[in-house]
Amino acid sequence: MMLRPRWIGALIFALLLAAGFAWLGQWQLERAVESGKAVEAPTETVLPLAQVAGPGAPLKDVAVGQLVEFTGTFVPGDDQLLEGRLNDGKTGWWVVGHVNLERDGKPVALAVARGWAADETTARAAMARLAEEPASEQRIVGRILPDEQPQLPSDKKNDPTAMRSLGVGQLYNLWHGVDGMDVYAAYVVQRGAPEGLVQIDSPPPIAQTELNWLNVFYAAEWIIFAGFAVFLWYRLVKDAKAREDEEREQAEASAEAQESATAGTVE
């Protein structure tokens, strides 16, 4: 049955149709992968802070991890400690400073993570040295990151101001001379570190990749169509064979009935 010329021709047509559908499915899948490729943001190009973020507004996703530069003044004595901070896989302490800078002619406050220490004693010693330095304007380069959610201190009774996360709101309440000032809802991890501290490890952000699921869906549809083309050929052949078998059985039954009738007449 399947070796008849018309069904062989139909099979060839079905296979060509399935191949076309499969090609379309592959094309849609390639489109999904291509459109889902991560676009590397130029985070390693140092940009002016004013170009990347503004005070009082959440940091935009495209700005997260961007290297920025600005000119500002560290406020002596306003450094704070953050405990439980990882640096190259080791837990330690961050020293976070308060920087004042100008934006549109107005003073603005910004948190800057200045460096890391393996223990609290080293961190506090570095803080003491920084508090003695005179306030002077300086150029600062670092990676800007979004504000963190505040966490309760592990020892609220002995040190209620201890912090484990860099929440700008918490720092703002501890800083001096910031009443009425705008503040950045983000912080900068400083490139380089003051004496006695280790530079904080701040790698560039990992680019996120998302597939175009609509193209994936279309690709799956074309693959289903390709399979259906071959299945349709098989079903047509099967139905044709079933019809021929039924017609043959009817013809045989009719012939037997005619023979029986002829035999009865002869007798």
C-alpha cells in the first residue's frame, strides 16, 4: 500500500512540508536566542555621577553597578560601621563615610563605602584616623549601587545603632548637619581604600539574559506542524488501506453469496 507511486509522492511532499516547518521552527528559535542575548552595559566606563543618578530618586536598573566620579567632601566623624560584610569570601566590617557634594547649586548628601577590615578593632582604628583628617574637597571614583533594606542589629541592647546593611535612611539619622538636605537613595563603593583598610571587592554586575518566549512558542508550533504533516500522510494511507480492505471484504462476501445462490439454482 505505502509503496504505491501516489503515496510515495505524498510522502515526499509531506517530508518536504515537514522540513519547511522545521526550518521555520529553527529560525524562530534562533530569533528567540538572538533577542535574548544580554546587552553589556558600559558599567566600566567612568561617568559623571550627575549623568547617572540624582538625589531623592531610586536608582534606575540601567545605572546599577555603573562606575561614577564626582567631587565631594567627606564629613569628619560621620563614618559608620557595617558588620557582617563579605569581601573576597571573608566576613568583616565596612567603613561607610558621609560625603557632601553640590548638585544644581545645592548641597546633597551621599553615602560612600570607603573600605573593608577583617575585624572591628582595625575598622575602628581606621575610623579614628579618618575623623582626624581635615575636610577637603576630593575627586572620588567608585561603583554606584542601590540602597539596601535596613536590618535590625544582632545586639540591640548593647549597640542599637549597629548596622548590617547599608540603609541610607539609617545613616541619614546618624549624620550631622544634613537636616533639610537632599540625599541619594544609593551609595558608592569607593575605588581604592584609605590607610588601614582594604579596597572593597565590587565586581561589575552580571548581565541578565531573558529569552523571547513568544518566539520560543512560535518555534514549538512549527515543530508541531512538521510532525503533523508526517502524521497526516500516515493517517491518509491508513484510512485508504482500511477502505480498500473493507471494499475487498465486501466484494469477497458478495462473490461468495453469488456463488452460493448459483449453486442453489443448479441443485
